[in-house]
Amino acid sequence: MIEEYERYVGRGTLEELKALARQLKGVKVLHVNSTKKGGGVAEILYRLVPLMNDLGIDTSWEIIKGDQEFFSVTKKIHNLLHLPSGDGISQKELLTYMKHTYENVSYIDTDPYDVVFIHDPQPLGLIIKKKNGQRWIWRCHIDVSTPEEETWKFLEMFVNGYDAGIFHIPEFVREGVKIPSFIIPPSIDPLHDKNRELEDHFIFGVLEKFGIDPYRPIILQVARFDRLKDPFGVISAYRIVKRRLDCQLVLAGSYASDDPEGEEVYREVVETAGDDDDIHILNLPPDSHLEINALQRSATVVLQKSIREGFGLVVSEAMWKGKPVIGGNIGGIRRQIINGVTGYLVNSVEGTAFRIKQLLSGEKERSRMGRNARERVRQSFLITRHVKDYLMVIYSLLKS
């Protein structure tokens, strides 16, 4: 499997990975998160875990259990870490979190592992299972730099029990975090169905399936139905553009099993779109990888107009396909898009509409930015770099 990446990253990169993996022979690694399907964390682990095993690192993946009440609480925690509000976490909600944490302590066996990666706040409390000699790493995929204070104080009790934290970008690290912090951006897999090359007849078939005209400009945003992805702002920007230029808007997404708000947001988006036949709202199954791939390849302009964003894998996915991306000037999106070179960073609905019109009207500019975008991803955001970074963290913690 690892050999298949040589055509993208070169022989030297693969030899470095193999040499590093040999230094970790016999090490057992566990990843724990909250869902097997839906969302960027699951997508990354789906490809990263087999690749680590292929390199000889004995790696497993477990999913915590929880009911709707638990995931409603963890969604609120997620939102409070991103966007603090006056309505903090309640005592009842904290008790719900702790109740399910203790249930998962009994359910998930972490004992056989030398290194345990805990992804995001949902399974954070499992640290109480840590044994002497183990190394536990909190892999935080969200921005915790300005959280709601009481919520952070609760989580901090667990965070400071870890041996290290991994964050997407330096700005995401909470000031005063007491554990060592590593900066590792996420990645995409060029061999995944969502990113591999597709034949034209398949792409046209997907467009026909969803009633999208392949011969008219397509504006696309791929994102789960979440207020932080600002689908309502996307619709507003599209309507501004539509006054001057013929175009279609595609909002493609789904809702993850650990996000109870998704269905509600989806219904609101449908209502906002109204009876505009050129707005296509696609609620897709989480495994619609080939369909998403086809939509990204057929898009004229790709958006990721998030209000807050940990990283935004779909930005790198679209860039890998040679598409300039217009993204919210926040979080990890700023580390992917080089403004004016691989796409544009925007701060408002009006700014988004302006950049859409600019790209729709300039084929040469789209092509130039698209070439730059693909090379940017090849250099910095492919899974081989991600695996190497993880192995380096494991090595440094075990050898310290």
C-alpha cells in the first residue's frame, strides 16, 4: 500500500517513513474518536490507521459509545470551545458527560497499547484509564484558543493528564496549556475514492443524477450541515452573483452521527433556498466519496465559507483537483489558501460574492490558481507527511 504513494511524493519520502517505522517496531498504537463515519476525523483515521499498519506499526481504532443526550452535550462543548456564549455548560450536562465517560472506560480496552491517541473532546475523559509507561496524546481538531472559560476549566482537568497535545496550527493552542504541544495539520489521501482520478462519463453521470447542468457554471460548497460552515452566507453570496452572472449553487453535505443539530440546520437551509431551481441541496450518505469527488471536479468555483474552522479537509481536496478555493479567513483555512495564489480568503458575504464573480469571469486566473493549489497540497497536505509527523511524535515521547 505504501508503495502506491511513490508517484506523488517520491522514493525518498517512502524510505524515510520506512526507516522511522523500523525504529518503532513492536509499538502498539490506539486511536479513539466518536464516530466511524461522517466528519474529517473519521475520514483521516479511515486511511491513516491502515497505512500505519502497513508500515509495521500495530495500530487499532475504537469508537466511544453514546446516546443522543451525550452527543448533544458534546456538540454544545464543541460550539462553546469555538464560539463562547453566555449559555455555558450546566451541571446536568457535565454529569451526562461524566456518566458516559465512565461507561466508555469499561467499554474501551486501552491496556494493551503503548500509545493512545484521543481525538477531540468527546472521549477526552478516558485519560483516567492511563497506566504507567503509556503515552497518551490528545489530538485536538478544533480551535481552543478562546473557549468559554468554565467549559475549558472542566476539560482542562483531563487535558493536563496527557503527555502531549497535537493541534492543527499554533494559533489553536490555548494559552496556558501545560502539556507539550505539537503542530500537525491534517491531510488528504490521493488514493482515496474522494480524491482519485475519475473518468468524464462518471462525472457527467453524477451531475445528471442530481439534476445539475454540466454546461453552466457551478459554485460548490461541500460541508456537513452546521451553522459554523455558514451555508446561509453561501446562499446570500450566490444570490448576489446571480444578479449579474448565470450560475448554479450546490451545497453538498451530510450530518455526522455525533452531531444532533445537523438535521435541523439542513431543514433551515432547504427553507432558505426556497423554490430556486438552481440551488441544489444534497444530503448525502457519509460514504458518498465518489459523488463528492465528481462534484469537486465539475465545480467552476469551490467555497468553504466557514465562520470557524479547525482545518477544512474539503479545501485541500478541492485544491488537489486543481480548483481555486474561496475560503473564510479563519482557522486552518488560512494555512491552506495562499491569498491570490491558490485561491482567496474572504471576510464577508459581499467579499465572497466579489471573488466568485472574479473567478467565474476569468478562466486564465482559475487555471493559474488551480495549478498552484494542487502543488501546494502535494508539498504540504498529503497523508504521507501526516503519518511521518505522527511517527515522529510517538518516537519523541517514547524515547524521552
